[in-house]
Amino acid sequence: MRIAKFLSNAGFCSRREAEKLIQQKKVFINDLCCIHPSVKVVESDKISINKKIIKLDLKVRLWKMYKPVKIICTNDDPQKRKTIFSLIPKNYPRLISIGRLDFMSEGLMLFTNNGDFARKYELPKSNILRVYRVCINGSINNTDIEKINKGMKIKQIDYQKVNVRIEKTKAQYTWLIFKMTEGKNREIRNICDYFKWNIVNLVRIQFGSIRLIKQKPGEIIEVKNFDNDL
């Protein structure tokens, strides 16, 4: 495989970061400086960065976290906000996030040690189910629910059919369940803004077969049984 892919799958860094390290002449293959990210390596090759040997973990591992609100899903934030990676214990291997949640959303985030596995989960063609519970301040018109479920266009963006249903109502609040496989950026918030629905709380409760069960905000645990052959 290519050296950039090797470093990504080894959980050392992303492919983009690997390319930067290669440009900076920090990556060595069998004690020779790597000159291009497309150079191919095999398992028996010795890969090192800053004299540290990088080994490929062939076992795909998966973790799930309850992301709290006001946490950003990035490695480094110019605004110095707290990031999702700052919540991961220091003794964990380098993890790659699968997808993201926006700053004010909370709930299930997945992490893996394998870059290829992360990309498979994120690709639209994989049709991975995502389920969200959304609390709205106010009542909901069933006609609007039908419009969402048929698919719609908002600000020149086409949104595919989304399975939305009312879970419960209490006082002035309505809880909705959104089920989708597309996962466009801020899709639920854009739909709710279109209908002028005021979101009180947005929580992802399921990603693929993985569910958010009995976890506290900020808690991360390893998933032992999952389908790694999408």
C-alpha cells in the first residue's frame, strides 16, 4: 500500500498529515528518507518518523463516545474551543473520528484506529443509518412531516427522503425521531430552520448498528462486536 495510506491505517495521522510529514522529510522507509506519498510499502518494511517505529495494527478497532454539547469535532480549533479529541484518555491509541456532530449537537460519535474503515463508514454509498432524537419547542404540523419524508430542496440543496416521526409531545415540546442515511452537513438543522422549528436539543442516538446506551457525556468505551466488512 502507499506510505500515506499506511500511516493513516496505522493510526499515526491522516493521509493529508502524512503528505505534509513526507514533504518535511520526516518519514523514513528502511532508514531512507521517503520522497513522495505514493511510494508503496509492504508489511516487512521498517517505517519510522522522528526515529519512532510505526507499526500497522491489522485489527480494526472501534470506540463510541457520548459527545457533549459545545465540543467541536476537530483536531485543532483556531478559536481554542474544547475539541472532541481532548476528551480521549492519553493512554489510548491515536483515534480517527467517523463523521462529526456540530458544536451544539450531542450524542453518539464513533472512533476507529483504521483510516480505511472510517472512510467506508462516511461514504454515502455505504448507506449507513443515522438516528437522531430532536426536541422542538412548539407543535409540529403533520403536513410538514410528510414534506420532509418525501424529500425536499432547501437553498438549492436537495435532501433525499428522510424518515421523520413524532416520538412524543409534552407541554410545549415535541420530540422527533429522524432516520437518515445521507448525512449532509447540518441537514437536520437546515430542515428545522426551513420550517422555523426552534431546536432545544439534538442528540444522535444511533450510527449504523451502534447505539448510544447508558453512556455519560464525555464517556468513551470500546465496541467489541461490530461489522467491519461494509
